[in-house]
Amino acid sequence: MTTADPLIELSNCSLILDDHTVLDDVNFALRQGERWALLGPNGSGKSMLLKMLRGDVWPTPTGRERRLYRLDGAVSREPAGSKELIAYVGPERQDKYIRHDWDLTVLQVVTSGLFNEDIPLTSPTRSQRAKIERVLRRFGLWALRDRSILSLSYGQRRLTLVARAFASPARVLLLDEVFNGLDARVKGKLKRALERPRGGHDWIISSHRPAELPKNLTHVARIAAGKIESAGRATQGFVATAKAEKRRKKHRAAVIPSNHAKRSAKAQWLVRIRNADIYRDYRPVIRNLNWTLARGENWAVLGANGSGKSTLLSMIYGDLHPALGGTIERHGISRGTRIENWKARVSWVSPELQANYFAASSLEEIVVSGRYSSIGLNEPATRADLAAATKWLQFFGLESLRHRGPRRVSYGQMRRALFARAMINEPELLLLDEPCNGLDGDARGQILDVIQRLAESGTQIMMAVHDADDIVPAVSKVLRIGRGGKVSPSE
């Protein structure tokens, strides 16, 4: 192999799923020393292209397709001998631990990267254990090494999988929206790791936010509707131009369906929490919380990865409860009332909810399930259910995808389906955990506009975010969760 030979090469590769063209006659090559950004809207084919490069999906046979690997010195058309040299990190892989209930420690997950195993089967040598410790310390995970990955926050799980990739013998890293869910400090740590020359990795990062990309980026490819529209060297002004485009971008104002009427305040408060300690896996996450959600207020929840933002929203929704001695009151829900009565008035959007819907039969089923605050349906959908689902599927631009399952749409399209599910009951309170994760610029603009207009129409908003750009103007109050679970409210 010469230095000019690609490490991985696709020629005339297409992917057709359910009579839908996901990738269309793609030609792409990754050479040694190259570091690519892969840009494109939701549903453009970014994730599938990364999976095809690794060998997790196969090109649809056309007689013209060719896929070559030269990672170990030899030339191969099969990915089997090269997979351990290509590490993939993406939201679907992260969700896999939740779907299969793989209750592994952080140490076990990172160690499994040494051997390209999902479940740890191989015992590491002494030198390999030392390598794992170095990687865990490098990414600030050493203190979490004995924690179950299922007990971690979304961002902490993402960082664990990044550490797993760096612990592997991989020469190539395929990173699918890898910065999603990470706070600013952790993003900086990952960027520095990717920029470090001694790491020796070539990589491809898919992203919706070019400003997050590492400085040592060498190439950019843009993909739309399954076709690579352009590919070439990154110019010096690439990131600056992307930032300027983001500032200039205007989005059409969302028109909320007319029967979503403006609400009038019937009481002075909606939720009251007193002396609440919240535990996850016997660990204190939030301490001595005293807080009231007054009628008409919209809040943002800020804090580092693992600080307890998702835990707080989960308690408000009704999936968690304060420890003994603490109380939570929900207006109109007296003691002993079924929590489902509250959930009929509140909607919830989160990455974990997205993972739980992996096996759903269709986006339509997902949206309809919001009528019953359930995962899946116990009874066939009624005519009224389908009419309500159609309205919100159309609103979020998903009508043509209504019969596709989660595995046949992009991560961002699935996120929009969860918003349609959240809105089907026209909730009083909308709880949003990192609502813009996985959304491209246009979809993100649409979603933020929808959230703003819902707030203006009387739906109260509580959103946990890392990026201040994702806080809508209607939010005027902030809960900051600091070290030791201390919560500080502010304007």
C-alpha cells in the first residue's frame, strides 16, 4: 500500500431500505492523515454512510458497487478483518446499552473496546489494564469507573463510549454527532484529544454544528438526499463562515394548530417541591431542593454532565420521587391519585425516551402513544387517535414517514417524532431534556420556534440544555445544579 492509497474506499455504493434510497451511488475515500467533517441535514444519510464505511451495513447489490479496506497492509473487499481498526461512536450505539439492559460498569465498557466486544469476554493483560486507566483518567472518568453505564447521564454515557474508542486499537474513528449531550468542559476535552498529534487517529465526524469541530480538520464533505454533493479540503475560513451563516439564518415562524388555545392561569403554582433529596442508584444527586414552578413561568435547567438535570425533570414528570422527608406537590393531583392523571397534562422529550422506542413499528404508533403517556400501544389506535397523530406528523414534516419504523429514519427525524408525540395531548407543561440533540440547523430552528410559540400560547416550558443558544426567549428563569447537588434558582 502506498501513502496515496485510501484506508477505506467506497465506489458506486448505494443503500436501499424498504424501497427507499438512503445512499445513492456514493463515492468516498479516507486516506491516512485525513480528518473529515461530514455535514448534511437530518435524513441525508450521514449515519448510514459512517456505518457502511465501518462495514455495519452492506451496499445494496447493483453490480457496480465496490468497498475496499487497506487498514492492515493488505487489500480486502470484506470488513471482517478490519473492524477492530475502525471505532464507531454514535447515538444508536449508545442507546443499545439501554435497549438490551447491559448493566456494565464504565470500566467494563471501556475495556471492551480493546477487543471490539459488546459484552466483555476477554481478560485484559497488565499492560492493557494500565492503558485503560490512562484513558479513563484522560477523559475524567476514573471516579466513575465502577458505576453502571445505565446510571450515568446521557453526556457521561457518550463520553464513556468515546473513551472506549480511544482505548481500542483503532486507526480510524467514525464519530456520529459525537459532541451532542456534552457540556462545554467535556467538549473541550474531546476536541483536544482529537487534535493531539500523538493520538495518530484519522477520523470522520458528522455534525450539525461546524463551530464545534476540531481545529485540525482537513476535509469537508456535504451530503443531501443520500448523495455526496461536494467533498474536498477544508478552507481556513470554514468555521468562521459556518458561524456567520448560523447567525444570518432565518426560519419561518411556526403556526401552532389553531385548537392549541392560549391557557389562562387557574392557580398561582403548578409544582411545589420542599426539602427534596433525590437519589439515583443509592447516590445523592440533588440535595435539599426547595422550589416552586409558578403559573406562567418558563425555566431552563443548567449544569454539567451528571449534575442531575435529567433526574430533576424525571421527578417532576413522576418517574422518580423525593427521598423520605421531602415532598412534591402537583396542582390538581391529590395524594393517592394515579400519576397517569398528571402525565396526561405533562409531556416529556428526552434521549432516553428515544432509546425506549427503538422497536416501535412506526412513527405513527410513537405519536399515538403520546395520547396515553405510554411506550407502545395496548389497543389498536382509534380514528380520533390517528386524526390527532396526523395533525402533528404534518406539522413536524413527518407525514411521508409515518409508516416507517425508528430504524428506517434518521436520529433527528426520530427526535421530531417525539416532539409530535409530546404535543398530541396539548400539554400544560413541556419537559425538554436536551431537545435539540441530533437536529440539523433547519430542524433546530423550527423546534426552537415551536417551543417559543407554545410558551407564548400558555404551555409552560422547562428545558435542560448545555448550549445557551438552545434557550428560547420565553425562558426567564434558570435553575443551576452545581457540585454536590446544590440547586440555585436565578433570573
